[in-house]
Amino acid sequence: MSIDYIYSEFEVVRNQNRCTNCRACEKQCANGVHYFDNDKKIMLADESKCVNCQRCVSFCPTHALKIVKSDCSFRENANWSEQTIKEIYKQANSGGVLLSSMGNPNKLPVYFDRILINASQVTNPSIDPLREPMETKVFLGKKPSSIKRDENGEIINNLTPQLELSIPVMFAAMSYGSVSYNTHKSLAMAASKLGILYNTGEGGLHEDFYVYGDNTIVQVASGRFGVHEKYLEAGKAIEIKMGQGAKPGIGGHLPGTKIVGDVSRTRMIPEGSDAISPAPHHDIYSIEDLRQLVYSLKEATKYKKPIIVKVATVHNIAAIASGIARSGADIIAIDGFRGGTGAAPTRIRDNVGIPVELALAAVDKRLRAEGIRNNISLIVGGSIRSAADVVKAIALGADACYIGTAALLALGCHLCRACQIGKCNWGIATQNPELVKRLDPELGSKRLINLMTAWKHEIKEFMGSMGINSIEALRGNRLMLRGIGLNQKELDILGISHAGE
Amino acid sequence: MITIDAKNTRFDSLNETIRNSNDDVEIVNCLGQRFIGAGLSNKSLTIKGTPGNALGAYLNGANIEIYGNVQDAVGDTMNDGEIIVHGSIGDAAGYAMRGGKIFVKGNAGYRAGIHMKAYKEKIPVLVIGGTTGSFLGEYQAGGIIIVLGIDSKKNIVGNFPCTGMHGGKMLLRSTCDKISFPKNVNTRAATKEDLDEVITYIKEFCKCFGYNESEILNEKWTLVSPDSNNPYKQMYVQN
Amino acid sequence: MYKEGEVRIPSGCAISAVISRYGNKMTGEKIIESMIPMHDRSNGLGGGFAAYGIYPDHKDEYALHIFFNDKYRIEECERILKDNFEITKAEIIPTRKIPEITDEPIIMRYFVLPFASLLKSLQLDEKEFVVRVVMKINTEVNGAYVFSSGKNMGAFKAGGFPEDVGKYYKLDEYEGYAWTAHGRYPTNTPGWWGGAHPFGLLDYTIVHNGDISSYDANRRFIEMFGYKCTLQTDTEVITYIADYLVRRQGLSFEETASVIAAPFWKTIKNKPEKEREKLKYLRMVFPSLLITGPFSIILGFNGGLMALNDRLKLRSMVVGEKDDKVFIASEEAAIRTMDINAENIYSPMGGEPVIIKVKEGKY
């Protein structure tokens, strides 16, 4: 047809024997793939619009549909993959920066999958978590360095505010605007029922969700959207977003098309105006400036809220974390390069940052070497996919994990990675009211609770098999881990031995 | 009104005293204490000396008047209230300000009014009597920035003003001949109607610092506004 | 084969202890005998004892017991000692040649006092100073190992069964008001004497039975505060934890017990308010010092003993008493060996510390 024509990535396969022309697929697809051909009296598909979100497949009453990857292929070679070739065509055609969403999809090492967990045999007993007590509660926040007593010798409670979590997993920052009202509502409801916290992200807090304040982390990013005194007071903790794993060093940019209605009011910017979060906080050009922002937030909230500083895992993460630990922050969150995003330049997403497993190991080691690990709690995120990842992260030294993508999958996300388009058929990454309605917060929160309950059981099973009955004793317990197929350098960084050692 | 001698006082105890006071507060011998008035809503503060960074951060309705210069990040994420500075201010003033007013008699440093925003009737205002450093109104998403350049021989603003500006407006009391603006904004000579829209703020400024309003108005003005609310729309291609 | 410190070696054990509440002295004879009925809890790869009140003539000096692989290490080590301490006495610890104990290292005893001028210039208290010198020798002098460093007390240990180790060290000739004993059942070890127990730092000694699952979490935390877990054994890390909590943080022994064997959150919730707040505080402040997995320990210190089980009580431990004496052991049989008429025999609950202190002024 033309030089810029690219054959569709996916094909819609319709079993005409099963199709009843009920047009459910057409109603479900916001991308406009399916349509009814009046002449032929059959359903047809414009596959160029398909993002493979599986919505039509899930909702076809006769199971007549499947989406398959197109086998129309270029003459690929090991260097020039089809993806790379297509990207060049797109840029040559548009002059645009490639924009993608969700986390780094490339074949880079997943260290969690190269780590194995220990279990007790003979020398000490495993514990049956179904019948014996097994504790997963954690407290996040700075711990005092020394015990103080009053004149009667009684211990004085000198703890600064702490976050109490029933399990060491929280829902990661996803802003209202990048995700829908019903997504936030699902997360907030689930967090409050689970005794954990969700995170507003940088788009402010809708007034309806102030009631979930005890289970909310409010985020302050460089754009300061929706940030005001009441907002800061609303949550249990405040997170300063310095960076995001999916796009370290890059700011956020929510297109004006998503700034509608309540999103506009919550962010306090006019409808249709782009919401730009600059890459740096323009009052933080150096580490001592971070201290200034941390304490300005503490002052504004009368020292009642722990302050979290979230950074992306970059090369020098250990030193950065050490600086943060000395900034007055109570908690540091490190976000690995596989972390998700509603939109990021493809090249940044796929090439900047380091795996969170290595970053976590390096940060925990560094903070201990400096004797300041107790000054700060450590949250890790950036593709925590299962209870096994949680257990490995805790054993490497994390206090808790953030899950973003996994939580969205629980809500129905099919990881089609087209969030940036704003037409999410699952009602998650969209502001279109018709689409938002598709996500029922009651059902969504139930599914999140199911997921977390299942993980909690699995975490307990792992702990029980290791003979550990409290999560505190797992934290930083690297002896419980062994590497498989890793080289000595990788093992050294992770601070673990190889399997068999 | 109670008076606090801030000499040798650390910021945390000074701010606690301010928070716990039921009365308006005057601070004397202020020297470098940060975060004064952070999140404060219903009080008037008078400060003599040089307050530290992040004065009036998240200010929520209180009034602060300073007799002296002010350092960096004044009015950071301020929501409501008024800050009046009888002197000059440092960098990143009014960062992400979303309401309230800041009046400065003297000059502002770099990145004044960065990322100011607005929603409906809530419009922040930043008025600078002298000149400003570079990157004035960077990422400005809303609100009004007025720079008067009173008695100044320098350019009214430094380099790269309005970078990434996509909302709000700016009124500069100068023809701005020597200023180079980016492509994403429109500039034109301000009309009387343009000035009428902001006349209350200019009046208020004059009242604060004893200037003659008509002398201030009687000068050539430039209006700067963004070209589009979506400056980067054309930059991306879906992948 | 790797020795302790080069690899982590799990082990099971027998423990036993006796203390006189009035500070009455006992020879080591009974405590040695108490280990005989528990013979099968050890496997001949390590035994040892700690004795309190045994050096009344040097009670204000630190008694350092040191193993040396050869005489060249003595010179190197003594150089460090002389730089830091006034040495009032140095001698070879007397031993009895018996066929059951072989491959002995050189075993020396030094009574020392830190130089006051050094303490002043380093701004350290005496105990902290001694700890640092001990850590320095144990980590820097390869082939020298300080295995006892308290005042008016001493640890004695070797490869072999505990009853033979006691005989070897002539413990029947020492008199102390409190004794602890340990027989070791390591899964594997070349029989390095330093790896036997008790483990001691200053006057804190630990005998311990069990293989804790929290080891690396505990180790990596405690090493932030200047301790070096060179042996990689549970006993070593538990001793450091006790030293850190009691000496450096000023916790009582009861408080220390509620850190290392913290009650479950559910148990804490049901306590009266004041106690609840305290237990919650301690658990929140020292989460990394919670010890999980099976353990029964006896912590010895100047003037007392503390016995503690893990909170699930996965190891056996029995307490009994008779007149001024209190007995603690892995098995009742051991107690009955020390006094056939022992009374009030009971097993403390998991996580419930048994603390016996000698009457003030009597030790």
C-alpha cells in the first residue's frame, strides 16, 4: 500500500461457526477493531487497531474469538529484530519519540529467577504454618539508636511514626489520571481491608478516598499535583517521588486528554491541559536540598508522618540510598528497571536503570556497612511478581515490597502495554467513563484481597519451611538464599553463595 | 501579637512555638531558620531578619511579611495566603504554587514561578518589583506572574523564560525587545484590557511598598501566554 | 575440611548449669559429672565450661584465655596486648594429659588492665575497649584466638566430649559460684578448639542448644555495631546480641529476653497496657534481634545466669533447685546427677526467661 504500512502485530481469528453476530466484541472494544458488515452479514475486524488486550476474547459468549500473533514476518536476523525494524519505520514516518508503557519487556536477566530458597532438614525443624503461629507483620520507619529511660527507669517510647503492615507488601504508586477512579477505589478498599497501604501516585487524592487515609500513602512529585496541606495530612505517610524505575531521570507527562473532570479538579489544573512532572524537583538539585524537602513536609505535618523517598535504581544507587538515609527520610523506596509505567519513552524504559535485585543487595549492604540500616526502612518495587519474589526480596534485605503491575493484573489488566493510548478496555488506564465503569471496585478489591491472601499463605509456607516464624527473622537473612547459574561477581553483589556451597 | 527572639533557635523549636501560638507572631533576629510557616493557615507572621529556605511552604492561608531578604524556595507549593517581602528573594520562588499571592519588592532569583498551576477561581499570583533570573515561569501551568522591573537597568528577566510553559500568563513591564522567548509561547504588547485584568494585584503591590500606581502602569507592557495546553503532543509516536 | 568461621556448621548439643544464690563456691566436679548422662547429646567434637568467681586474687583484672596454633603467634599477639594493656600475669593454663584429648594448641591465660591513658584518649569505656582489642586479635592474628575475656571468670573448652574436657582442664581444682557446661554435636568440624562452646565476650558466656533459623538476619544486624562474627556460629551471634542489648543498650535481662524471644503479637495484644506498650516497643525497635528456630540457651554473667528457650519451645530445658542452688540442664538426669534430691523441677515456657542472680555482695 505505502512505505509506512506495517502489517498488524495481531490477527483476530473468528470461528464463524460459533459467531452469532451478537456484536458483544464490537461493544467491548474501545479501539474499534470489530464491526458488522451489513452486506455479508458477518462480523469483521480491523486488526491494525488491535492491541491484544483480550477483552473481546474474554467476553465472547460463544468463545468464537482468539487473538494470535501475526506470522507475517520480516526477514529477521539476530541483530535486526522485527521490533527494531518496525520502530525505525515508525520514527522515520513520524519524527516522534517512541512511547510505550508498562515495564521493560526485554530479555535481560531476572535475578529473582536465579535465586533459590532454603528449607530446614533435620538440624532444625520446619514449622507448619497452618497450625502454628506465623507472623508477617512489619513496621516501617526509623528505629531509635538507643534506649532512653525516665527517672523511674521506665523505657521512654522514642519511636518516630511507623507504618504497620499486616504483610510486607503494598500497592505501588499509580496516579489518579494515569489510572481510573475505580482502580484507585479498588486499591484503597483492598488496602484498608488487608491492613496494608496503597499509594496515590502523583495525581493528588480524590475527595471520596480521604476516608481510606489510614491506608494511604500520599505522593509528592515534582509537578506537585493536588498537593496541599489537607492532602499531606490525609495519608498515613508521605512519599517524595524522585524517580521511577521505568523511566529514571525522566519526568512524567500525562496528556491533556486524560485531564478531564475529577482528574482535573484533583490535580488542580484546567481540563485538557497537559500534566507535566519535570524530571527533577526544581528545589532539589543536591542531596542537602532533599533534606530541605523532607523537613518541609515534616514541619507541615507536625512530624506525624513518616517520609518515604522513592528513587529509581540507577548505577550509583547504594551511595544515593546512603545519602537519603542521612536526609531525615524514614523510608526509602527503590524502584527497579522492570517497574511499570503508564507511559515512558521506549528507549529510556528499555535501556536505563539496573535490576532491583542487585540494587537492593547493594543498598542493604552499604547501609549496614555504614551502620545506618536502622535509620531507614527499605521498600523495593520494580516487578515483584509473586510471593517467591517477596520472600527473596525480604531475605536480601528489604523491609517490604511494592507491587504495581501484579495488582493491575489482579484487576483485569492483560498487559497489552497500551496504557498510553487511554482506551483501556478493562477500565484501568483510562478516563473514559464508559470504560471506567467496567471495573467494579467491589469485585476489583475482592480480587486484590484474594491475591494478597494467597501470597500471605505462600509467604508463610516459605517461612515455615525455613523454620522461621516471624518475618523479622527473614529480613536480610541471605544465608537462606543460593544463586543458580550466576557468576562470582553477581553472587558477590547479591551477597549469597552458589547452590551447592 | 507575641514576639519571639529567634536568635540561636533551631527551626523545629521556632516553628513549634509559632504553631502553638494562639496569637499573631513577630519574629526578630531571624537568621536562617527554615520552613517558617509551613502549612500554616490562620495567623499573621512578621519576620525581621533573614528567614531560611522554604519559607511559607504549603502555606494554607496565613500572611507572612518579611522585612529583609528571603532565601530559596519561598512559597513552595503554597495553597493560599500572602507573602510580602520587603527585599529580594532567592531561587525557585513559588514553586508549584496553586493559590495565594507573593509580593516581592526587589528581585527574584532563578526559576521563579516554576510550575505554578491554577484551577477555576483558584489562581496564584507572583509579583516581582525588580527583575528575575533565568527560567522565569518554567513549566508554568497556570496562575499569573507579573514582573515590574522598577528602577532596573538590567533585562527584566534573564535567559530562557517560559520554558515548557503551558498555562497561565505573564505580564512583564517592558517591551522585552532583548528577550528571546521559546516557540511554545505567544508574546504581544499588553492592552489596557490585559492590564485591567490584573489591576487589583498591581494596586495591592503598590500599597504594600508605597509605589504610585499610575507611574507603574504608565509603561510599555508585554503579555506572554502559552501557545497550547499540550506543548508536547506532537513529540511522541505510539510504540 | 573447613573450620568454624570458614563455613557455617550447624550443631545440636547438651547444656547444663548450676549456680549458688548465696555465692557459695563449688568445684567443677559436679558440673562435669552432670554431662555424663547426656553423653549421647554430644558427638565428641567439642565440649566446654564457663566458671564464675574462679579468680578472686585477680578479680579486678580481665582474664584473657587464648589459644595459639604455635609459639610465633604468641609474640604477635603479645605485641597487641602490650600496646593496650598492663599485663599483671601471664601463664600457661594447667592441663592434665589424657588420651581422650589430643592435638592441643598452646593455651595461655593473661590477667590484664587497659591503660587508663588510652581509654581517655580514645574516649572509650573499659569494657568497650577490651571488646575492641579482643575483636582485633581474633580477626587480625591468624592462629591466635581469645576465647574468654571477662573479670573473675573463665571459659575452658576443647575438642572432645565435655566430661573429658573438664578433666583435661583440671576443673575439679577450680572453685566458682556458678558453672555452665556444653557438649557439642556439630554436623561436621575438623575439631578446632575455638569452635567449641561456651562462647564468651567479657563476662558474658553462652551455652546453647539448637540451630537458629534467624542467624544471618541477626548476624548482619549486629555486625553494624562493631561485632565480627568470625566463627559463624549461633552461640557467637547470641553472645554478641546479649552484650549489645545488656551492656550497650542497658536493657535488663528480662527485657533482653523479650527482644530475642519476643512474644507473638497476639500474646502482646492480650497483655496489660503498660507491659503491652513496652513489649511492642522493644519488638518494634529491635526486630532484627528476634531469634527464631530452636534454641535453649544459658547466658552466664558476673553474678548470675539467665536461661531461655525459643518462643515455640523447640528444645528441651529443665530447671530445678535445692537449698541455695539452682540447676538448669537439657535433661532432668543431668540435674539429678548434680543433686539427687533436687526439688521443684519444671520446664520453663517458651520465651519465658529464668533469671537467677547471686545475692548482692556475695560474689
